[in-house]
Amino acid sequence: MSEQNYTLSAREFPVVDKKAKPPKFNFPGVTLRIGPSDLTGDTIATVAVFNSTNGKTGNVIQIYYIVVEHHPIDASKNLADIAVCGNCPLKPSNNGKCYVRLGHGPHSVWTTFQNGRYPELDKLPKSQRKAAMRLLKSKPIRLGAHGDPLADIETSRYLATINDDVLGYTHQWKPWRHDDNLRSFIMASVDSAEDYKYAKEHNWRTYRHTDEDLAFDNEIICPHSSHGVQCVDCLLCNGNNDNSSDRDIVTKTLS
């Protein structure tokens, strides 16, 4: 056996600063984009809320897609919500059972946006813009706290390039069923066994809603429903991302 030489040499030993705190802002989030909806062309705003007390998701960055000219409740009543929700069968204007309460988060975000409390990211002073970017990269991002990620495809794609832990699902996946990039970070939201099979034929991972005690072989029950695991710790709704799972998710939100 050949002799092994072991040599000690000077080396810097970095230590994590456990006292380091995330940047603080005098605003609760930023506006990422104001522009035409990719679903209808109506003007929408894409807002990133930095912190969340949502019991299911945990403290993730919440992305809201809001109709600029209409309060979320009014948008639902006059069907302007199609600009951010598309043809989602779960939205209130379709008499669906969407889990989003329009008078809660969407109301607060829309009102705060109208009051100018979500500055546009690109217009921030350089130091604040850099700090906001660090925050956007520092913890998981949930697309669609209200609205569908495909209402603003460019911003959704951008967030997925700067953060590996982007979570979300879309009911608008059928027109984009062949798009590998979108499949890489978004789940197909499906509401029937037929849609599940169709989505799988086009290589989507799925998040399926059901009112039955039935699951496909490749489906697991949403870990929050089964074990109380928050999205911030689960990270399974991450499309076909290499860091995610190949399993699909099923939940009884329609029961």
C-alpha cells in the first residue's frame, strides 16, 4: 500500500451567523407586474406578499393575481374574475367551492395595493430592490394565493428561475399541456378521473380535488390533510421539478 501524505494547511472556517435577520421593509410586499392578463387582456397586478400566517401553507411568499379595477368580491359578481381565475370550476362565480375567501386575503391585498403599499419592484431604490430580491429567493413561493399562475405567465416563469421552491397549480393547463417549462414547476389542477388521466397522458403532475374516498395508485393524500404538514415544509406541489416527487396529490376539498 502506498504511503498517504496528510498535510495540515491554513483554511478559513466560515460560520453561519445565527443572529442574522431577514431584511425589514416599511411595506408588506411588492408589485411584480402591472399589465394585461394572459387570460383576457384586462389589466391585472401580480403582488408578492412577503410573509404569511396561513395555517396550511406556513410562512411562504404569497403571490396574488388581482384585477386592478375591481375589488375581488365585485370581480366575482360581475365576472371580471375571469382575468385572474380563468375558467376555474371552483371559483365562486361558477358556484364552485374555492377555498379562497375573497373577503379575507384578496380583500386585504387589493385594498393595500390600491393604497400604494405594494411598491413596484423595478422602481425601488437599488438597495431595497436587492434586499427584496434576496427575500424572494430565500423561502418558498406560493403562486396563486388568489388567481391562477397562468394569468401572468412571464412573472410565474421568472419566479421559477430565481427560486427552486415555487409551488402552485393551474386549472388552465389544457391549452398549455405540451409546455415542458410550465410543467416543470406547476401542477395541473384536476377535478375528475378523466381529467387526471388526460393530464398524465401529457406528462403533468396533478393536484386532484374529489368528494370520494378513492385515489389512483400514484396519488398520495395531501400531507397537510393527512399529517398536518405545512406547504413550507412539504414542497411537493412543485411540478416536475427534479427536487420534487413523481407522486400526484389528491385532496377532499370538495367534500
